[in-house]
Amino acid sequence: MRLVPSESIVVPRLSGLRELAQAAGRAAGAYQTASAQAADNAAGAYQTASVQAADNADGVYQAAPAQTASAQAADNAAPAQAAAQAAGLNILRILREKGLSIPLSSQTWSAFASDTRSRLYAGWEGEYAALSFSVDERHIRAVNRRDNAPVYQDSCVEFFASPEGRPYYYNFEFNALGYLLAAVGPDRFEREDVPAEKRASILRFSSLDEAAFETEDAEFKKAASEKAKTKGADFQHWDLTVVLPVSVFFRDSFTGFSGLRLRGNFYKCGDLLPQPHYQSWSPVKTPEPDFHRPEFFGNILFGESETVI
């Protein structure tokens, strides 16, 4: 593979980011635990009450208290959810104030030209790197609702990275809600999934309310009016902030990001949007859209210069 002249960036160390990332991880973990416990407890209580209700004439009224308990259990998870959201906002704030800022403005393929505006903010400390994507586009698609689904069909942002001297690269692809497709390999065809526990360790904070988006592709197409396909449609904004522990590079034995050198790229795409588009930080000079081209990766250094937050 012949490397082409490419872009170069230095991602700054943000003093205090490690502590914020750890706090965000604890808050997110507490919310997930509380949500799972609430769901299990409520389901068990409701099922028990429903069985009992079937044997009683006033069954529906006996089952009703269990339904109420289900709602109360969900409410108990709300403080943990609020703490997780606050932690994500703190990381977003410091990245915007002190982090690296670069546009994802390269558009090689004229057939997919778009006025979508995308920007990346980045920083690191210790074993954590944080990325925040800011996007303004005319329609938001968020159909895929599980990890390792084809999130590139949705409003999607991506980080591809190859550690210096390695014959493989990692791809981390997120839709606007934070659902993730992640793998590693030498090209687009020979890929190995990033293990589930490594994917789960990546914190994700979206500015969007998941319940506000359709889950069926047919519903999305119906909602995508003719106006949404034109430049007369209004811009819609969303942010996605992710925190990657260095352990997600599971084929490698890195202990932290200090001095780490990568070849990589950052992307914005949306294969099934009314206006499909393919934007990048480092230009990809191929006849057709293809992000799996490491010869066009740029140079990424996690530098030692410190920014105090």
C-alpha cells in the first residue's frame, strides 16, 4: 500500500479529562444498573400480579398496583440518568473550550455534494481519548438501535485508526444516537468485530432524544418530505460525544494515549439519508465513496502539550 501526502494533527492533553471520564463511566454504569434492576423488578412484580389477577374477578385492579410499581421503579433510575447526562455535558464543554477543533469538510465526490456541516473536537488524558462531533444537516436518520448494526445508513460519524506500523486499522462508526459498529482488519472485507465488552466500555452521549425518532425505515421515508430533499429544508443540529478507553485497541497493548501515533481519519456520512453524503477530515481520492482506504489516512499524534481545564 502506497501512502499519499496527508493531513496531520496533534490532539492535546486536557488536564482533568481523565477524572471527568472516570466520573462519567461511574454515572453511566450506575444508570445502566438501575435501569436493568428497575426493569427486572417491575417485570417480575407485574407478571406475578397478572397471574394472581387471572384467578380473581377483580384481576385487572389487582394487577394495576404492579404497573404503578413499574413506573416508580423507572423513576428511581432518573437520578443516575441525570448524573450520566451531566457528566457527558461536562466533557462536551471542555472539548469545545480547550480541545482540538477541525472541520470534516473534504468532499471528493461531486455526485454526493452536501451542505451538511460537521466538526470534530478532540482531547485526551491518561488512558482516555474524548471525541465530540457537532453536526448540522437537513435531515436526521436514526433507525438502527443496536450495536454492530449498519449505522452508516443513518446520520453517522466515524473514526478510523491504524496504530503506527500495524497492517490493520480499527473502525468506530456511530449513528446520531450513539449506536456503534466497530471492527478491525486490513481492509473492508477482512474484519473482526471489536469484542462486546470493549464496545460497552466506550461512553456515548447524544444530544438527541431516542424516543423522538422513528425506528422503521418505511416510517423514515414517509417522513422525508420533498422539502427535506432540497436545500430549502431547515438545518437540524445534533452532537455526539464519545469517550474511548485505550483498551478498545484490543489487538495492541497500549497503556495510555501519551505519545501514541496513529494513521487515521474522521468521517461524516449517511448512506440512506435524503441527501446521501460522504465527508472527511483527510481527503479520500478514490473514484467512488470508500472510507476503507488507509492509504489516505492522516497523521494523528496524541501530544504531550497540556491544556488545563
